[in-house]
Amino acid sequence: MYVLIVIVVLIGFSIWTLNLPVFGSLPEQERLTKIKTLQNYGEGELMNRSLTPTLPEGVSYLDIILGMLKGNKKARPAKALPFQNPDFSAVEGIKITWFGHSSYLLQVDGIKILVDPVFSARTSPFSFIGTKNFEGTGFIKAEDFSELDLILISHDHYDHLDYQSILKLKNKTRHFITSIGVGAHLERWGVPADKITELAWGEEKEISGLKFLARTARHFSGRKFKRNQSLWSAFILQTAQHKLYLGGDSGYDTHFKEDGEQYGPFDLAILECGQYNANWPLIHMFPEQTVQAAIDLKAKVLLPVHWGKFTLATHDWNEPIMRAVKKAEEEGFQLTTPMLGEPLVLDKSYPATKWYLD
């Protein structure tokens, strides 16, 4: 009897835990109906355009676990990272301020767009689980932002969609734009449906004179055990004078060259460069692929992100940017490396100091 009681309690606790708001909600009703009509939906889930197995041939989950347990002493910086206190004053044109990993602020002719805001100390559903952010990267908090025009969310992984940050930002943000299905999470967290625009690949929306076009990415989604119920996307942002490619997470594939041919050239490509591993080579890019993707896109300048704040893979913390810089120099391609909080002003200022060297 006591064993049965313990089992029932554990089951009940597990069910309660997995239904906490932090995990969000799966798409239902009209949202789910639309998802099921998409060309890349089949067998109960959304799919990549190219075959993208969860694990490559010859790799097991045990291999991944053992690799993580082995660790790497250089996966975290030995000292606090340098940063600049952000200056959110408006400038003429486009200013970009990177906060580490994939979070950055776009200021476009006075319009403020916050991308993939994650300001919690860990990329986890719980504050006590997961690796902590690097020392020096907590210089900016969700509370530091005043009114925002837009928040753009590429997909629903914890290192791109942070429950606590959304709770603190939702009431001072005019509108949210994201991949289809992600709106289910936002609505559960109290964002009104009329403040959310969800796009499938190939769909576009004009907001405040800016055009957002959702494009293909090669990745996956999910906050619990059921994967790929919401979409993962890159976004093209077109202003009156400029065109930016906001990459989100993606493995390397032909879609970069296709978008470069159809929509390029781009004034700036912001692409992931970090958290890669030979055990998951198809869903994240290696640094050399990041540079090649920018070339494929016909971008004038590359801003590498998805590094510099969290340890989500076993490479050295600064290996991504060092390899990307080396490849860009070999290709004669312009790459910018702003310090955390340091502004980048399109067509005017592209910081390139090597602040990331030990």
C-alpha cells in the first residue's frame, strides 16, 4: 500500500510539474488546423525541408551524455566578460545592440525591436537547473527596457524564448511576431491574441512600416517531450532603405543560397555561431559554415551570435568567434565583433576588436 501511495504521488507530481506555465502550451483549434495545412507538416509534426535526423548515423544519446559529462574547462571564460552599458538613445538609421547569445535590440528609425530576449541566468524551465550564464553577462535585465514596439521570437527553445523575460516584457511591448505555433505559449503567459502575429515560411507581415518575411531554417522545436509542434524560422526584415537577415537557429543547407538569390543582397546577416558539436551537425552550424551562409546570402556584413553567454556545447567558449573570424579573413569577408552592449550602426560603425581573446 505504501509503495502504491508513493507511485501515485510521484505520478501526480510529475503531471503537475509538466503542466506548469513555463512549459507553455501546444497549438490547438484554429492554430493547429493551419499548421496541419502547411507543406512541411506530416506524420504529426513539422519537418525540415531536408532530411534532418535527430542524431547522425553512429551517434547515440549515450555518446552525447558522456560528452557532456566529460566537459571542458574552457567552455566557460576564466574571468568576467567585458561589456559596455547599453545606450538606447535613438540614432538615424539602424542601431543594433547585442546582449550575448541570441538576444539583441534593433533600433530602426526610432522603432525598437527586441529579438529572442533571454535575460534569465539559465536556459532552463527552472532557475536551479542548467549551466549558469557567464560572469559579466548579467549587465542587462528585462526590467531595463522601456516601451518596446516589437518582440521577435524565432522559435520556442529555452535559449530563445524565456518565460520569465516574457512575463516582465509583455505589458510594455506593443506587438509580438514569431513562428507559427509559438503564439500558443505567449497566449498562455498572458499576451493577448491580438498582439501576436505568427508566420509560416513564406508569409509576411508589415508592421509600423517594416516588412517581416518568415523564411526557412533547419532546426527543430519543443519545450517538453513532444517536438516540432511549432515552427522554427529565420526572418527577413526590410526597411525603406535596408534589408537584414535575422537567422535564428539553423543548420547549414541550401536555403541560405536560395534566399540570397531571391531576396539578397542583405546589408547585414545575423547568424548563429556556437553551440555546435559533431554529435548534432545538422541543426547548428559550425563557424566556417556560418561564414559560408553569409556569403550564400550575399550579405555585406556578418554579425555572429548564439555564443558569448551560455555553455550549451562542449567547445571552448570563444572558439566559435575565433574560428569564424579566421574563416572570414580567409574569404575576405567583413565580420563584426561588437562587445556585449556595444552598439553597431549600419553603414557607419562595425566594431571589430578582439575583446574575446583570453
